[in-house]
Amino acid sequence: MKKEIEALVLRGLEEMGVEGAAVAVVKDGEVLLAEGYGYADRENNVALTAEYAFPIGSSSKAFTATGVMMLAAEGKLDIDKPVRDYMPRFGLDDPAAIDVTARDLLCHRTGLPRHDLFWITWPDVERDDLIFNRVRHFKANKTFRSKWEYNNHMYAAAGRLIEEVSGKSWEDFTRERIFAPLEMTSSFFWQDDRTDIKQPVLYKDQDGKRVPCETERVTAMGPAGSIRAPIADMANWLLFNLSRGKFNDNVVLDEASFAPLWTPNIYYELLPFETPETMNVGYGLGWFIDCYRGELRVDHGGNVSGSTTSVCMLPDKNIGVAILTNQNSTFFTYALTSMIQDILLERKCETDWIDFYKEKYEEMKKQQEGQFEALRTAAVPDKPMTHAGAEYTGEFSHPGYGEITVSYDESAENKLSVNMHGNVFPLVHMHYDVFRIEIHEIPISVIFRTDAKGDISAIDIHMEMSLQEMISYQRVPKAVES
């Protein structure tokens, strides 16, 4: 069985263009496999071994949800009582969400879309500032509790809730209450200085080339995705979950308190295509709940720049698979997980999952590239800016997204640029007062607005594409010199 699985791993790496992967397989309480394959550093021909720790991205969410349930088990919070009972300073823009609960945060039913460009462009925002001052100004695109809307900020809020109730930082709480009893001795967080632990080179595809990259700086947003771990530690995480709260016969979380983690709360849609043999059931607390080939499946993936991960279990068959890669945005984890589970279920599947997910990935990539190209080529020729370049400059502010600065440099190719919390993006002119910027190689529309006098008064940036309404930064008046 091990040789069969390893052959699939190597085939997947080759055919799906992934540099390296660490894979853990557990069944019936035993670790069958916890190995590394491919390259930790292709340029220097360094093999990937089990010792390497990877960013696990949103696979961190289940750790945060587990932490919340630990506090609930102790009677320190009720996941169905308003969060404001514990954090009075927390609130959302939608008046209907005044009684938002921890369950709402953890199952993504607040109605808030991602707003991810906020934290990507402002990585140094303080957690308290984010949760108590900024999030309340983020607009929803769905009615509260009406539909599933994935949102990382709500997990940052859940982490802050853990801090408020426990009196410890989310990081310290997770180290002490989860990492330590599960013997996850080499797991840590993005901001930790752990040069003693091997970490692979992370890769992404850019302009048709495979290049090394760095992950996003995940600090305030840590509870949504800052954990790094080697594959042996992730095998322990699988064992804990498949035992429904136990590890090495020790109860870390009692089974009654564990159960809500795997209880569906709201139907979800994640991928824009149907997957054979699979039926979406709902989102629990930090976990997707599905039916795969007639079996209950519990899983969650993660993706940050340069790393794609997956943790997936078939609880009724006591099967768990964790996959960590050093490749940005790949469906390798989906394909390999299904193929390994088919082997362990001893059921032949007509679908070749590597071929299936390769095809779907290329279709999605082609569609996305077409959409981005349409945005980049939407300029109307011979329609100059309505103002002199220097008139667009100044400071602009949004109560949620903070302050930004527009500058003018006559010598630059794109003379105008916008500085978002230390990240500078050239403003590429399209027509009139319409520009675009590129964030993570995504074209973002920018429109300068004028007041009744014709002066530049605001800058609208499409920071959340699922919202029709753009984020409008108002000009900050210049201080009057005394």
C-alpha cells in the first residue's frame, strides 16, 4: 500500500507541476505514512524530507475553532451567545448582526465577503485595531445568516475572543492547549523565529516562470492562517481529530464539546464545478463537511503564497490524510487526497483524480486570466486625465481600510502611485480619472472622484470584488499652518 501511495505522490508532483509535498496517512489509530517527496529547494537540489515545516494557511482555522470549544467546555463562553457579551467593543456594520455569536464567526454566516486585500495590503495592523475599529466598517454582500460567505477576519475575531476569555494570546493558548498535549513540538506561528526548524523554499508561477516567493505576513490575522507545521505534527493532529478529542488515550477535549466542530451549520459552495462522487453537506466550525463515495468526509484546505495544504478525514472509516506542499494554488492536494482515500477504502474509482483536477485547474486559470486581461485592456484611448498629475496627490482615508497616500513622480513610467501602509502600487492610467493597480497580480480598478468645485475629493478602489460598491477613501484636508 505504501508503495502504491508513493507512486501516486510522485506522479502527481510530476504531472501537476508541484515542487515538493509532505504526506501523512493514518488509519485505525496508526500512522501509516509521514514522509516528504520532491524538492525542498529545486535550485540547489535539496530533497524534501519529513522534518520540513510548511505554512498550513487556512488549515489553521480548525485549531482556532477547537480552542473556542475548549473554552466552551469549561463553561467560560457559550458559542450561541452574542460575542458582545464577552467583547463589548466588537461589532459589525449590519444592524441585524448585533447578536452575532461565536458560532456565526466560525461557520462563516455573517454575510461578510472576504475583504482579503485589507490584510494583504496592511499586514502590520494590530489585532485589536482590526477587530474593534476596522471590521465594523466592512460591508456585507449577503444578509446576516442567510448564506455562507468565507471570511478570514471572522477567524481573527474568534482568536481575539479566545484572548479575551482566556487572558492569553491566541498563539500562547494554542501552544499550551493544543500543540503541547498533541506533542506537536515543531509547530509554530508565522512571526516566530524558528531558524532551528527546516523550512522549504516556497514557489509560485509568475509570468510563465516558476519563482521562489514569500508568504503573506500573517500577524493580526494569525487565527485564520498563521500556523506552520511539519508532517509528523499534522499526523498527530489527524489522530486527535479521528479520536474525537483524545490523544494517546488522554482527553484533550471531551467528545460532547468536540461534536459541534463536525456538525453542519450552513450549506456552502466553494469550487465553481461539480466533483464526481462528492456531495457538499455544510460547514461546521473550522471544517467542511461532505459526503465522499457514501462516506462522511471532514476536511479543510489552506493556501497562502507559496503553499497549498489539505487535512482530510473519513471519520467513520478512521482514515486521515494530510498533505503539505511548497507550491502556490494547486489542486494537487485535492487529487492526491481522493486517490489515497480510494486506496484505503479499497474501492476502485472510474475518475482519474489527477487528470480531473488538472483539467479543472486549467479551465479556472484560463477563465481567470481572461477576466484579468479584459480589465487590463479596458482602457479607452485618447481620453487624458482631467487634472494635472499633482492635483491627484494627497492623503485619503477610509474608516475601515485606513489611510493611503497618492504621490506623483514626473520621472516614473507611471507617474502616480498609491501607498497602502508601506506597499506602493503604481497607478496605471486607463482613461479620464480611471486607473488600475495590480495587487498579487490581480488588476484592481481605481477611480478618482471630484467635488462640486471640480477638485479631486476621493479615490474609489475595488478592494472587494464581490461587492458592487467600491471602497471610497475620502481626501484628508491638509492641515492649516498657524
